[in-house]
Amino acid sequence: MTFLQVAGIHKQGEKEPVLQDISFYQREFQKIALSGETGSGKSTLLKIIAGLIQPDAGTVTFEGDRVKGPAEKLVAGHPGIAYLSQQYELPEFLRVEQVLRYANTLPQEEADALYAVCHITHLLTRRTDQLSGGERQRIALARLLLTSPTLLLLDEPFSNLDTGHKSLLKTIIQDISEQLGITCLLISHDPLDSLSWADEILVMHEGRLLQQGTPQQVYLKPANEYVAGLFGKYTLLSAAQAEVFPQLAQTKSTGKQVLVRPEAFEITTEGENAVAGQVQKVTYFGSHYELEVALPTGEVLVRTGAGDFAKGDTVFVSLAPERIWYL
């Protein structure tokens, strides 16, 4: 039995479709991230899976049961699915322990373990109006988990969080899966969040599913330039521009454009496989440099972890055939 099956989902907006024939499945404990620019339909899809929005066509099946929307059921959704929106609201002027007690369906020992996973034990005696945004989010998350869901849907959980709270929430989401046995599906606009967390990424654009694959596949072998841009910087070379690199001159590109990630280029010594170029700009990121290098056929972006570079320097750049992708 498939854990979660989304089949042929369509949702019409006022003028144009919001979702068009979206289909995928999720295995239990598989971590899936939805990616795409604003307006691509990610949040609408998540709400349909949660049962909060009625699709115009298609079905959502969870653990063998069809998830019913608000047009079919007074209390829509499925008891095994929990949804945390970007607007997590808590009752004002109550102590956190009161808010959680009203929602709790677990024995106290299990609830206490859940509070520890969510890093909120020290907040139980605080009032809800005395919490930071990150703390309120963790309380709202714990309140959802007290209903014992097996699938957790998270809509942009890392947005508007500072670095500390974001790092803590990432740890909590990982622990929710590993310690509490809850499967997670989330939306994130930050490519690093999706690439570092997900087992599989679904890329959406204008209501359609453009690409589905592992983080390595969508990063290194994007379906098109839109997908490439979502997950980081790149250089796009014409077939003629790519042939300036000796190792690529003999490859059969069939006229396709060549997509190269910055780290695929290598700064090397002068030799038969290297192309001389002049550094136009140097940007230091702590763990690496990014160099804009002018080659005979155009400018490329090179990422390198070592060296001491300055504008105007001559460098030698190589590019191996196995590190490129034809679009």
C-alpha cells in the first residue's frame, strides 16, 4: 500500500489553472521537498493534500483512504495528516502548558518526550505573548504533533527565522522523523534547505510538475534553465563556447547548450587541457572564492576553495566532460 498518492490533481484559478495534472507518491519516512518560484502552486498543492482546499479534479490517497476536502466533509482532511502553515497562530495570554494541555491526546510521558524533541520544555511556564517568532513556531508544531499524525506537511517552515532558530528547526524536523516516526513533506524557497534535507525534490512551475528526482539529479542534471536557476549559480555555454576547452572539443554536443555549475570548473596550471583567462571579479565567501573569469569565448563563473586571487590575474581553467550537462 502506498503511503501517500497524489493523482491527477487539477485546480482552476480565476483566470488560469493553479495546478495542472500533478501526480506523485511518497513512501513512508521518505523526505520530499517542493520547490519552485512564488506562484508556482506549491502551497495550494500542500493544502489540497491536507484536505483544506478542494481540488477540481484528481485524488489524494493517504494510507489507503481518500483525503476528502471541505466540499465533501465538514471536518475536512485526514486525522493522520497535520499541516503547519506559515501563519501559525496561538491563543494569546495563556501559558504554553495550557495551550498544549488542551490539544494533548498522548500520555504525559509521551508528551514530555515530544516537548523535548521540539526543544520547548523550558518554555512551558511562559505566556504565549512572551515568545519569539521561532519559539511560537515550535509551540505550534508541538501542538500539531500531540494529535499523533504520521504525515507532517510544512509550508515554508524556515522563512523569517534567524540563523540560530533555523538551524534548531532543521534539527527538530530531522528528529521528528527519526525519533517520532513521522514522515515529512515540506516547501522551502531556499535551495540549500531542500538539497541538504530531501530524499527527493519536486520542482514546480506555473502549476505543473517540471522535474522530480534526487537532490543530485535536480542540481547536476536540471530539466531546463528554470530548474537550474532555482538551485544555484551556473554558466550556460553555447556548443562553440564549450569547445574552447580541449577535453570538450571532441564530445558530441549536437548543438545543445552546456550548463556548468561554478564548482565544475577547476583552476589548474598551464597545460594542454587548460584555457587561459583573466579574472574580472573576486568574491570571497569564507569557505570558497567565486571568480568571474573572461575566457577567449566569453565569461564563466568559477568556484574554488583555495588560492589568493585579485582582479586582473591570469588563471588557467579546465573543465572535464563528466562535469557538464547538456540542455
